[in-house]
Amino acid sequence: MIGYIPRKFTVIRDNDLCTNCGGCVSQCANECHSINAEKNRVLTNSNNCVACHRCVDMCPVSALRIEKYICDYRNNANWTPEYQQEIVRQANTGSTLLSAMGNPKPYPIYWDKILLNASQVTNPSIDPLREPMEIRTILGRKPDKIEIEKKGKSLTKMPPQIILETPIMFSAMSFGSISLNAQKALAMAAKELGTIFNTGEGGLHPDLESFGKYAAVQVASGRFGVHKGYLNNCRFIEIKIGQGAKPGIGGHLPGEKVNVEVSNARMIPEGSDAISPAPHHDIYSIEDLRQLIWSLKQATDATKPVAVKIAAVHNIAAIASGCARAGADIVVIDGFRGGTGAAPTRIRDNVGIPIELALAAADQRLRDEGIRSTISLVASGSFRCSSDIVKAIALGADACYVASAPLIAMGCHMCHTCNTGKCNWGIATQKPELTKRLNPNMAQKRIENLVNAWNHEIKEIMGGMGINAIDSLRGNRLMLRGIGLTNKELEILGIIHAGE
Amino acid sequence: MLKEGKVRIPSGCAIAAIIDRKGNMINGSEIIKSISLMHDRSNGLGGGFAAYGIYPEHKDEYAIHVFYDSADARKKCEEFLFKHFNIDVAERIPTKQVANIEKGPDIWRYFGKANRVRMKNARLDEEEYVAKCVTNVNNGIDGAYIFSSGKNMGCFKAVGYPEDVGEFYMLDNYNAYIWTAHGRFPTNTPGWWGGSHPFNILDWSIVHNGEISSYDANRRYIEQFGYKCTMQTDTEVITYLFDHLLRHHRLPIDVAADVLTAPEWEEIDRMEKDKKEYYTTLRSIYSGALVNGPFSVILGSNKGLLAINDRLKLRSLTAATKGDKAYFASEESAIRIICPDPEKVWSVSGAEPVFIPLEIETSEVEDL
């Protein structure tokens, strides 16, 4: 049959173990499992399986297992099955291909090509169990210098600062793209951890209004959910210009996902598509960005720092510097491996550059211009573990945004189908029967555990380097060495090769 | 092997210092005696001294000490100096042959004022102008290295043990109201005289013991403001941090010390409102200037002597006072050998800088 695409996975049921309890039938929103009443048996149709593992994890007798389904094509390094299948899908539908989560292509991951340093003999490592290890991070605009009356008495009026007890923040995931329970878990965890969560372009649900002190509220091109109360109920405001997963384009929340709650939070009619345009229609150049920053400052009586989030693209250093000069207190750079609820596949897989290179280039440019210390730089776009974060800070980031990691902590299995709205883990869906699967308190605890574990590891690594304050790690590129990198890559990263 | 500046060379060390706060003169033999007791803390690959108040007859002129590797370097450097300064005196610094000091560079000193016409044309204030001239020589003229450029003060350094370096320069012929001394234990070195310490820029001289782990964070912070860390040493970057904070930001010396060795957050959180705000602001603005890892540092200037120790007290530094004199050294014994009965002896603690101001008439001191 023309137009047929072999399935991706096979669900294998061990009939010796299966008790035909039907648990898997109720767990799978993709309808892979069904009960055959005649035979009184549970049957499986693997065609819809996305490998989210919900049925595997929930099966009380461990009778289920998922395998890649292999249906070989003739070998062709150029026309891989993937490209052939994508053509078939487009021939079937005439549509843009959509995908979720971050760029999965095997581009270089520089975190895996950078090694960290540790102290030996000439200076001692520091034991984090005995000595204080400081990871407190302060974001916001800083004056060039302090004015003092005398030692112990400052006369400087500081612009609003954000004091975080960890360099890890939760990046933007809107209510709409994720469930209220998922966002609640992030908000509660942010409060306990002394960090912030980010509302994304989804407004703030009334249930989360009391978490304003732990929220970054986003103002994106659709301006969904933006009003004076929203802008004033946060720690900082983030203007989203671009997103690493889909630089240069806007967003689209399908009307089916816009239920009454989402419609209220976004301030749009129920059931209508929420379309965020590609550009902000009031920003056509850098001076327009400046106006928006100052409008937001006026709306908040200058009590809230304003961040500008940009996608890592080719000219990132100059763009970051422009944002800083336009008045951004915090510049957020989102690399091309950053996640998303939905993005056109071609854009996700081909547009933008890795966060490592973008961060290194932007940090150096801001230093060359002598303005790095007056603003904060936040990196985002796929941090998989604590050492990725340590490396980012040593390259020059003040703090890092994570989103996929806390999602995985909550149950996400990276099945890349957030855009379908059928998340079996209750995270990327608005279906009440699915969202109720996510217990916000349990999810909160798991996110807290994750960040606390990473905090411990960051302290351990810092101690090994003989550093006891994260300030001294920031931009400390001598703590990094490249492995298997070209001279050009080393030059852009501003590091030297292992062994040098 | 690569020369210092092309490669980063960590080193351990011994440091010592004496000040007479009333400006009474102390002979160079005192400081040599103190530092030589700590012989084992150096390995013969670098020693040096800074002395304040040694050139009263030239106190309004810059005393520029230069190492030359060749006659050609001297020719080029003198051409530059004679153009940019009104030089009064140009002479070889007197030295004597010492068995343990190998043949080194040709060592000269010049006394002179900044050329005001050139300075005005460059639109720089005097200190900035002089600092730029020093940087231009050190980066631009191969084989010439200015290692001292203050007024009424001078650095004396070489490759060797500090006591031999003191003898080489015949420091017992000099009297100063402040002395600092350094014995170096580099982990590897090509044995370059310019790499010895103290490190000096204008009036500021630094001796330092330890290897800071914040080096590159500090370097990349300070290089934002036009400095270039060509030596790749901790001492250099710490000197520039102080120079920037004191000269460009006009911070009092004790506030600058707070920037480098800020208290821990745990402590700051417990402070009363004003202090809490002061330290939070300081740490927030000057996060890149926080110095981390083991160090003890003595900063000398015509304003006095500042001693700071790392926040965790990983490096030793002892202080003592007797009458108008204050003493510092990596080991207490090095103080007691020249001052057997101090009135007060204490261990300088982390995040608690000790500043001993020089209390002589301000007119006698170049006001920075």
C-alpha cells in the first residue's frame, strides 16, 4: 500500500506472566491495548506505540516489554528510512512535519568533549562536607562600581536582584503545553529550592498566583495572559524573542487543547487556536526591543528585572550584546538542543547552533565590550546532568535553565510526542483523565530530589577544583580542557586542549 | 621552555613584611634576616623585595627599574623612556657578585617625571599614562622589562633565594619605612628574572603565597577593563584587581580587601541590616573579583601595608606588632627572629583583612 509506514515499536507481552487484568488498557491513551471479550484476553496493537513505557512501568507483573520494530529497507546511507518515511508522511498529508522535544540529530555535543580540572598538591581541594560551598547565584543588572559611605555602609541603590540558592532554574513551559499539575509541581519545587520556574507564554493560572515570588513570567509574541497583575506578580519578566528548538518561528497551541482553564489563563476564547507570531509585531529592530523593555519596567515601577531570551543563532554574540545594550538585565541564550512541546521538524533539526559555542562566544563578546559584569547571562538548551552545568558556568553562564530534566524526573520518557496531547504521564496533556495521573506533591518531591542531587554534585566538583564559591567558577575557563576538538572549536570555546 | 607569560606557572612561597607606621627608617638587613629564616619555603627559583621611602631625594619622580636582555633592548627602551618621561637620572642599579645568583640581565633604573605634553595629548591622567607606558614597554619591546615603576619606592628581584637576592642588590645600603619580601617555590620555571616577585605597578607592590583557583575568573573579569595579564601569575592578577578597585573605583583599601576576601553568605545572612546590604552589594557587583583558593597576600603602597588571607584560611600568615612597627610573615618564627618580644601576635584570619596605615604627613606621600 502506497503511504504505509512500518510501525516504530513492538509491544511484547509475556503471556505466561500476563494475568489479563487490563491495567495496560486503561493506561494507554494511544490505545495500543484492548480487551478481547470473547477470549477474555488482553491483546496488543503495537502500531500506535510511542515507547512512553507507561504500560511497561505500570504492569503489576512485569509482563510487558517494548522493542524497536525492525523492517529493513535496502541499505542507503543517503536515503535513510527516516527520510523516506518523512516523504511518505508528507505525501499523505501535505503538511509541515511536526516534532517534539529537542534536536535529536547526532551533532557534536561539546559538553562531552570538555573535561574538568581538579586540584593536586600545589593547591588543595576543598572538602564540601567540612567547608561551606557557596552556590548562591544573584541575577540582575549590576552597577559598574559600589558607592560607599565607609566600610560597612553602602550608598549604592541596587537595581532589583534575584537571589537564587542554586544556579539551576526551570525554563519556560506554559500551562497549555504542560498540565497544571506539572506546572504546580515545578512551582512548589522552585519555592522549596530557592529558585524560579517560568510560566512560558501561558499566563499564570489562579492556583499558581501565590507562587509569584518564585515565577518568571514570559511575555512572548502572542502576549497571551499578559496583564498588569501578571507582570507585577513575579521575580522577573522574560521577553521571549526566540526559542532554541525553533528559532525564527512562532508557536501554535491547537484549539483542542484550549479548554476553559487554558482559555482563562491565556485570555483567549475557549477552543480557539493560540498562535504566537514569528516576530513580536512591535519589535522590528533593537530600538523597538528597548521600548518594550522600558514599557515593562514602567508597568512594574522598575521593581522587576527584565530578561530577554534569544535562540542561539549564527550571529549570537552581537545579538546578545545588543540585548544587553537595549536594557536587558538578563540575557538568556537557548541552544538548538533545547526542548519544545511542538516544532516543525526541519526547523528543530537544522536551525540554530549549539549552546556551548553560543554561550562561549556571547560571554567573550560581552567581556570584550566591558559589560559582562553588569548583566546576567543564562544558558539553556539541554543540560543533562550537573557536570554539564558546571561546564556552562565555567564557560561564562551565571545560571542555567533546565526543563527536560525535571520533566524526566516527573515521569517523562522522551517519547517525542508532546504535540499529540496524549501524554500518558499526565505532563504534556490537558486531558483530565491523563493529568490526574500526575500527583503534584510527589512530582515536586522528585524534582527537588533531582536539583538537590545536582547541587551536591556541583559542590563536590567545585571542591575538587579548590573553589568554594560559584563566583570563582563563573567564566573560569582554565578549569576546562577540550578533548578531540579542532583548533577552531577550541578558539571559539576559549579553552585549551587536554594535556596543555 | 616557554617564558613566563606564555605559560601559567603555579608556585608556593614565603612572604614577609615590616612597616613603621610613623615613617621611621628600617634597614634592609632586617627584612633579609626575616625572609631567610624561611629558606625551605623557597626553592631558589625566585626572590625579591619591595621598599618604600628609599628614594627621598627623588620622591616626586617615578623610579623606573628595568631588566635588559641585550644592549639593543636597552637602546629601544631608553628611546621610549626619554620620549615619554623627563628623565633626570639614568644609572645601573648597584649590585655585587653573589655565588648563588647566576648571571642575569643588565639592570637599570631611571628617575623622571611624566612628559606632560605627551600625557595631555594622550588624554590620560598621570597614573594611567605611566601604567600604559609600562605596559607598552613590557609588551612591545622584546628583552626589556620594567619591574618597578612607583614613586619613592622600588622593587629588587632576581632568580635565587631571597637572602642571596638581598645580598646581590646590597639592600643593607637601603633604608625604608616599609619592606616586603618574597621567596618563591615555583613548580616549574624557565628561571626568568621578571617572573620573580614582588609584582609592581605604579605604587602598588604585591607579594603572595599560594595558588588561587579563581585565577581565570579573576583574569577574565579584570581584562574587561583594559588590563592584559601577560605574566599569567596570581600575583599579577591580584595586583590589577587592587589597582582597578583603588585607582579606578576609588575604593578605600579596606573596602577593596572586602571585595577580594568577602565573607561567606552564611555569615552575611546573620549580619545587621547595613552590613548585610553592604556585603551583599559588594559580592553582587564584584563577584568576578572574589579570590578563591589558598592565598596570603601582602599589598604594599605609600599608604601602608595590607595583609589578606583566603576565606578558608588555607595558607598561613602571622601578624605581630611592637610599638610603631608591625610585622607579617608566613611563619611566626620569621617575625620573632627580628622581633623576639612582640606586644601582640596573631594569625591573620580569612575574610579579616589587616591594614596598617602609614601615618606620616600626607604631603610626604603621593596621594593616590
